[in-house]
Amino acid sequence: MNRFLVLFIVLALGSFVMGQTVLEVPSESDGQPIINALTQYVVADTNQNGEQLHDIYKLQRGKTYFYNQSPVFKNPITLIADPPGDTDETKPPQLLITTDDEGGTNQTIINVYISQKLLIPDPELIITFPTNNQTVSGVINITGIAYVYHYSDEIVDVKILIKIKNNTKNEEFIPTIYTEDTYDYIWYYNLDTNIFYNGKYDLKVILINDFNVEEEIQIEIQNS
């Protein structure tokens, strides 16, 4: 009598590299499970030369993929899924594989690369204070958030640079960074605007990462 081996696939999907194509692999059709979906939608997804028509195959969160025949891939493939959540609908996809009475699998998947760290979203940068074209004076607290997406086992070195300049003055500052979440880096810098002449300035914040993400606003300094 056969039993089943359940494999949990924890994958991550972010923005795609230009030129990559993605095919979503369904787990159900008309409310019924698709048996051997990997064979139907991935193995068969080739051109006349036997080359894969897509670069990446995306599984659905919260779904179970059943198969009772070993899919044999002639080409290496990449499986991904959206980052898992805390609900049944957003849990990682599962592969349900037939096993023998001794608990060993009698199925084999060949040439599959299950990607846990394929692509991640680009970093984001937000200035929360001051707002664009705001007039400021005295000591202000420049604040913002840097979203740096990564995986929990990574150590990410987040560097941020603040630049304030106009025709007469150009200053650079390194803000303080603290965080309560591994992806949301909250940064701030206490700036004494009294060191500047009154007038309009460009305030630029730069997230120094693999991508140099920048956010720029204009402020006006008016001290008595």
C-alpha cells in the first residue's frame, strides 16, 4: 500500500530580470486536482527543438501538487512561488509524492532547481519628513524608511547618505538607522538648519546598495 510524502516548497519571488519569462503552473482545473501538473505544464512546455518555452515556472501558494509518475525534465528548470504568509491561502505550495510501505519515495524528479533565492524586489526609499517644498527652521528631524528585501539568513549592510545643497552650500550627512523589522530600516538625522543661509535647498537621500536608490525633495529654510 502506498503512502504519501509531502514536500513543502519555500520559495521567493520578486521583480523579474528583464528577458525572463514565467509560466504559472495550476494545481486544479474546474475545482479538481490536476494529477502530474508538473508533467503537463512543465515537461510538455518545450519547442520543436526540445528547449523550454519559459525560463521560470511559478507554483501557487496554498496549493498541493499531486503526482504519481516521475516527471523527467530534459532541461534544468526553476520553480518559484510568492513569499509565504501566515494563512492557509498563503502557505508554501506542497508536492504530494507517492511513497512505498517503507517510507521511501519511489518517484524521482530530475533536473529541477528549486529556487529559494532567485530574485528579490528592488530596494525602496521613502522620505517621511520633511515633505516636498516644506518650509523648515531650527533643528529638524529628517526621517524616512528604507525597504531592503532579503532573506532571513542574510546579513544586510544598509548604508544611507543625506545630501543638502544649493548654489552656496553643499553638505553630506550619514543618518542614524534603527529597525524593528528586518526589511524596514527606519532612519533619521537631527539637522540644525541654522548652519544654512535662508533659501531653497535640494534634499537628496541615497540608499547605497546593489542599486543606488535615490529620493529627492526640495525644502526651504527660513530662520529669523
